[in-house]
Amino acid sequence: MNGVTPTREMRGWLTDRMSLTKKLTARSKHFRVHRLRQERGMCLTDESDIVGLPRRCHVQEREVLLECDGRPMVYAHTIVPLSATASDWPFFGTLGERSLGTTLFGDPRVVRGHMQYARLRPQHPLVERARAALGNMEFAAPVFARRCLYRRRNGMLLVTELFLPAITELDGPRKQLTLADRLCNR
């Protein structure tokens, strides 16, 4: 978290190792994954090194908003190198509006890497995409983000999550997580 300096509340969202889908579901009556797009696109410069690409190039991209009770809480951006095979990530192309997190946390072959954290400036390409997805809404506070590299077989998948301002308005859990949920998220 060097240099990110989030509030105590934001630190909890950023550093929690539990499935973000489960955490959001527990804090809302109605959780929804709103898929914005899923198609080939150019990875960002800082993403290419992380997924082992020699330079910025085409990847499979997925962008979604995670909504609680009709309000966007998280903008998520996922990339998969085109070299990944269907056996590496067999579910990725058919997710639709289903949660990627549920799939990642439910597959014992998926290895989760270390989390990276950032406070993104308003001009960052992902902040601009999130703003556009929300009707060019301006963010009064800094946009905190985290990203993590996942591996399955020979494939890599990079997920970046931007926590939107409304996230700070979510109360504590409305639904009790079961013991099985807690054990699954360790």
C-alpha cells in the first residue's frame, strides 16, 4: 500500500482477500454484474509487462460494473493474452453478466497472485473509461484501485478493480456469510 494512503474504510475494500463479489452481495439486496463490453482490444502499457507480453498489443478485454441495489460500486477491467487457450480459461468467453470472481474463487486450479494497489489520477485510461460508463460523471475523491494476476494452467488473466465513490456508502454485511463462504475465501 506504499504511497496509496487510503482511508481506513477504503483500506478494508482494497486489502480484503475475500471474493469482492461475495463481499458486495453480502452488503446489498440485489447484486448485479453489468457487462459493458467484452472483445479484443489493446492492453494498457502498464498491463503488458504484468502478463508477460513484450509490448502493448491486442488482448481479450472484459469491462463490467459491479452494482449493488442499482448503484455502480466497482468498475472492473480484465485482460487475457490472446495466447491463452480455451483450456486455460474455458469460461471467459461465455461469462456474459455472470461474475468472474465467483468463477475464479470456485476453481481450485486458479492461482491468485499478489495484489497491487494504486490511487489513480483522473487522466488514467481506466478512470476515463469508468467515468464514460457512468455518463461522464466526475469523481470528487481519488479513485482507488487494485489489481491481481491470476494463473490457470499456462494462461494468465489480469483483473483491475476501481472502487467508485458510492462504495463508501455501503453498510456492513446485510446477509451473514456462511462458514463455507468464509472458508472458501481464505
